[in-house]
Amino acid sequence: MQDSDLKELLAVEGSMEADIIKAKLESYQIPVLLQYEAAGRIFGITLDGLGKVKIMVPESFLEEARKILSA
């Protein structure tokens, strides 16, 4: 999985929600990369976007991932 192939599926506030979504998608064999805001991750801050986590998947899995999460 190359970074250039990745597309943002969605962004959530906080690593706990991101980890749950990642686990669900990976259970369907969809590769997932989580991109964290550094300060939010280090200090555990979820205020004003500092706890924002981008859930990234390969472009070829984007539609399937959306369907899984909407079900």
C-alpha cells in the first residue's frame, strides 16, 4: 500500500473511534492507515481538530469501505 494510492474515507475525533472503524474495515480485508494530528495524539487533546484522525484506504477499496460503514 503506497501513500499515493490512499484516499481519505472519513475523519473522526479521537483515536478510539478511529481504531474501532479500522478494526471493522480490516475484518473485511480492507487495508487502513490512520493519520493523526501529532499534538492531539501526544497530549490526548480532542479540541478544535487536534484529535482529528483521518481514516485512509486505498482508492480501489473506497466505495466498498463506504458501503460497509453505512450498513
